[in-house]
Amino acid sequence: MYIPVFKPYINRKDMDSVLSCLVSEKLENNQISKQLCSDICKAIEADDGFLFKEYRRAIEIVLQSIDAESKKYVILSPLLPVYYKFAIEEAGLIPLYVDVNPGTASVSYDKLSETVHNNQNSIHSIIVDSPLGYMPEFAKIAELGVTLIEDISNSFGASVEEKKSGSFGDYIIMNMDPDKIVTAGTGTFVAVKSKKNRELFRNRVLEYEKDIFLPDLNAALAMHQVNNLEKIINARNDLAVIYSQAVMKTKNKTFAQTNNSCNAFTAFPVIAEGSTKEIKKYALKKGVEVLDAFSDSIISKANIEECPEAKALNMRCLIFPLYPNIGKNNAEKIVKIISTLP
């Protein structure tokens, strides 16, 4: 049996929600989308939210709605999805890349702080995510005094220093594609924390047609997942503990969270000490898919020499399947493979 890296955690209740939506013949953005927005907002302690069809479009609207006068630089990690590069350039802004912590792949606070200090009067915003669910030093980043866009696509349900993912940013973005913690099949959630910024954002949204919003049919798929988020996170974390013990038996490594946090694993990272090609080949022979962790990142598409740690992780970091419905036999198979990797 072939085991893919990503498999949406969709059960009978999710499908019942979708079926009920189909039967009602109300497929456009309406009550179900509003309820999903409300449920996500409750989970991250936000007042209001928006649901869009497209991740890149949502990012573009966020960037273009920020009132930053003539400030032009957007600071971010090159391990963020390449959509961010496109959206920044579309908004007429300039990306400033900062390197990452090699132990977590999350953006380095020291390098971020230094970049803010050196360009203090020209910073439009900072974009920070939690790659593969590993949380950066958000509390310190939020104190830099710059508009913070927090991407929780891989960390919804995680926490750091007893504060939930999504608690730190001025703007919160969450992709809900099939490889994320919660999936609606597609779509992106956006929350804007302050009332003033929310009005600016809403005015920007009104410039678009209604077809940019996520239909109820997709929203229905995610409802049960959001309401059972803690169970999903715990199941993923239990698997990650077992996988971590397995990788310690090899010359390879995994990430280690340094701050007081509860992670949210979308997949299990292995930092290869040897050939990534050989590891993928070894796993594939046994029926398990292994992928490059950052194949869709900015640095995978562009040469960014000023970020050597991110460049190294892009070349060496692989991901293994980890999802709640993987099954006992499949999980045991993956543990065996991880513990015997070349």
C-alpha cells in the first residue's frame, strides 16, 4: 500500500456537512461560511474574519490594504511559499529576506530585529509563519513595532508561551489547502485584528467581485475539523513523538522547538545528513512517499545567497507522512523506515 505525505483528515461528519450543503442548494458564500469564520475567529481570539478562494489573492489584498504611506520593504523568510514573493511584487513592494533558525526553520529573531533596525523608516510590514508547525519567537517579534502578518497555515491549533497561534499578528492568514492542518479543499481565511485596519481591509475587498469568496460547499468541509482541532493536534503530536524517537537512531536529525510551545505538525521533518535522493529512493521502495520540505518556497525558486541556513534546509530537509487517519500499521511502517534511514 502506497502512503502519500499528505492526506486530508476528512471523516464521515465532514462529508455529511458537505452533503447537507449540496441538498440545501446553497453553494455560494452564506451562512456556513459565516459560521466557519466565526469558529476560526473564536479559536484564535479574533473579532471577525473573511474567507477567500485563493491564497495568493488573499495575501495580495492584505498587503495592498495596509496603510504604510511610502514605506516599501516587506521583511520575510525565504522559506515562505513563493506566493508571497509574487504578491509583494504585485503590490509594488520590495522583499527583504532574513535567514532562519537552523533548529526550527522559523525566522531568526536576531536577524529580523537587525533588519528592522537598519531600515526602520522604510518597513511596510513583516511576514512570519511557523514552518512545519514550529513556532518562532512571536512575542518578541510583535514588540518590534512594525505591522505583523502572521501566517498560521501550518500552525493552527499550536501555541507558544501559552498563547495560541494567531494571537500575535495584526493580520492573520490561514491557507486551507489539502496539505494543511484544516482543509476546505481550497481557500484562505484572513482576520484583521484592529477595527481601523479591518475597515481599510473591508474597503479593499469591496473593490473585487463576489466570486473571490469561498463558497459554502467548501466551508462545510472544514466545519467539523475546526471544532475538533484539539483532537487533531494531539493525534499529530503523538505520532511526532514516536517518529522523533525513531530518527534519533540514525545519523539524521529533526527539528527541536526551543521555546515553551505546543507544535502543530503538518508532516514530519527529517534533516538529511547524507543524500536526500537516497532517502527518498529507500522510502519509495517500501511504499512511502517522501518530499522536499520546502519545494514550494521562495528560495527553491530564486537564488538568495544572503540566507545560507535557509538555503541549506531547502536542500536537506525532507518530510514524511504524519496525519491522524494514517492507521496503526502504516505508522509502524514509517517508524521502521525512519529508524533505518541511510
